[in-house]
Amino acid sequence: MASEKTIEKYQIFVLAYVNTFNATQAAISAGYSKKTAYSQGNRLLKNDEVKSLLDEQIKKLRERMSDDASKIYAMLWNQLKMVDEKIVKHDEAQAAINLLEQQLIPVNVSMSKKEADKAVIKRKADEIDGRRNRELKREYLDQMRNLDCEMVVVKYDKKKIYAQMAQYKMYLLDPFAWEKILTMRATILRDLLDRAGYKTTDKLEVQMDAGVTIIDDIEMMPDG
């Protein structure tokens, strides 16, 4: 049975070895001389007590690696989810803006017509001598006031549509950001599939829950 001091050196050697997988450097860390570190390292790897300690540390290392892999998977899926949410919001915002632009067309037409009608009525009112044809002059002026009231309503409708468009534009991605986010999405997918044991060949078509399809120049085939 090795002494307590020797066991302590074994433990230091094992901890150093699982960090570097270099027996010589691990032996130096454990206090062995640099001259004999190479031979001592090889000898220690064959020692039963060292092998037992090493098996225990390797098991812990595998558990840590497994935990780290799970964390990385979770992080990548969260990143992919956030990217897809941005893409979906962009698409929804663009669709909403397109619809609002269609709604804006009749509003603009109505405003233009009312302005043209007012200009015609004003011209007619200006041509009338108010002293000789007071009633017709008043009628034209009333028509102009009514048109002014109607245009106030139309202007309010326009302002409301533009305010809605401004809200949706917050979610729009410019061409540079759009290209960047698609590249990011493809990179995350490749990382996820690589970690899942897939290899690339020619083409890839992926459909995510968010409803966004990305087609890239790779095809994923499971290893083995």
C-alpha cells in the first residue's frame, strides 16, 4: 500500500495528466525531476493505483464533457430560435406593411380628389360676384368647408396608417442584416448537425418550427 505522500503525488499526477494528456509534464507537476519525468510518467501510467485514480478522473471528465455538450446544444437551439423569431417578425412586418400600403392607395386617391374638388369650387366661388349672387357664393363656401372637414378625417386616416407602418418597420431587417442573419442561421444549423453526427455532401433543405425554410449547398448524411 502506497504512503499518503505517494498517493498525494499520484493524485497530482492524474489531475495534471487529464488536463494535458502528457505523462512527462504531469510527472513534473507531481514533483518528479525533469530528468526522470519521461520514464516516471510511463511507469505511473502502468501503476494500478494510478490507473484506478485515472479511471475515476476520466469518468468525471466524460460526465463534464457530456454536461458541456448538453449546454452547448441548448445554447445553439436557443440561438436558432432567436434567429428564427427575427426572421418571422421580419416576414410578418413586411406582409403587414404591404397590406397597409394597399390600404393607403384609396386614402391618397380620396385626398387628391377632395383637393381637386375644392380647387374647382374655389375657382367658381372666386368668379362669382358675392353682391349679385350671394346665395350661390355661400353655397360654394359651404361646400369648401365640408370638404375641409372631410379632408381632416382623411388626413387622420393617413396618419394612423403611417403610425402603424412605423411600428412594423422596427422589425424589418435591412439587406445587410438579412444576409447576415441567414448566414448565422446556416452556421448554427451546420454546428448542430455536425454535433449530432452528420456529415455534409451536396444539398440541405431544413424546415424549422418557425415556418422558415433555408436551402443551402449541403446535404446532411448520418455518419455510419
